[in-house]
Amino acid sequence: MFVQPEVVATLRRRIAREGWAMAGVGVRNAAVTFVYTVGLQKNFAHPDLIMFGLAPARAEPILEVIADRVKAGEPAHEDVMILGAADLPLMPRRAEAARVELLVPGPLARGKYHYLQIVWPDGKGRFPWESGFDRRRLRSQSFLFE
């Protein structure tokens, strides 16, 4: 994925200042929207985060809460529900590196594609791998895990 050098420079400045940064891709009506972090792996020995299906303006505050918890020593764990970062519970799933590599620019990831995908449930609180999940919600979330 190509990213403007100015964007890379801005994100690197924030990483130097805060220890991590995030970038959003797409806008509200785009076919695919996602937000990802960089810097959590390098500075906090924690997988970075990626979240699909919400416009960056809505997803960024959610990832900020989770990343700030990581920075404070409260890691997110795969398959352990995250509460309080959004109105709905969230579930982190380990993303496959080969899939993340297609989305996160190399100059930012520096060859390290260890990511947790933050997955959100349907309106009834069911996750995509659970029985009864509203399949219409699948159009808004891409999955980087099996």
C-alpha cells in the first residue's frame, strides 16, 4: 500500500512523542474503511491494532482507548472481550500477517505485522463466528483471521 511520505513523517513524529500513532483509510461511504495503529509493537511489546467497518472518525476514539490502556500496562488479549472502549463489547482476534501486510504500509510496519483485529458484534451482541450473527453485518467488516 502506498502512503504519502508526509503522512509517514507525521505518524513517525507522533510515535516519537506518544509511543504510537494511528491512521485511517477510507471515508464514511467508502467500500472499505479501516483504522490501524503503529508503534505498539516496537514501544510496548504489544500487537498493533486494526479495526474495519467504521469511518475513521468513529473508529479512532475506540482504538485510542484500547491503545492508551496498552500504554498504561493493560494489554488486550486475543479472544478476551474488551469493555468500555465502545458502546458495544469488542473482541480482539489475531490477524494473519500476510493479510495485514497488504493493508499497512511497509515503511510504517517495518516488516512486523503482528496485529490484533478489533471485531465488533451485530446489534444483538453476537460476533461473526457465533450462531445467529446478522450476516448483513459481514459487508462492513473484513476479516484478517480464519
